Amino acid sequence: MSLRNLKKLVKKFEIHDYTLEVIKYPSKYSANEMITEGTFKYRILNFVAQKFYFIIPTYIWILRKPN
């Protein structure tokens, strides 16, 4: 699904988006098996994620039902 369609799907929820946080600090979230901080791949991924968020294949969201 596209980012737009995903947001439509969860529009009744509050979205807490951790996607860029996990990409920026992979060791903090035990995600360093895919991304090692300080490497060339890490720097490229951070740049691409910041500029082209909509093409990231996986989003890390916590959804909360509003009161």
C-alpha cells in the first residue's frame, strides 16, 4: 500500500511514527543487524529516508485510539 492509503486506513488513530528514529539510531532499537551506524550504507539510508520518506518499504508506527 502507498503511504497515502496507509494513512487513510488508520485515520481514526493517533500515529506515533518511529520510522526515522529507528533508522537514525538503529542500536538504540536493536536494529543494527540491518544498519550499522557510521557506515556508508547508514549515511545513504538516513539521507534517502529524510528526503524520500514516502518510498520507504516499511513504516514503524504505534497506533493509539484517541479518547
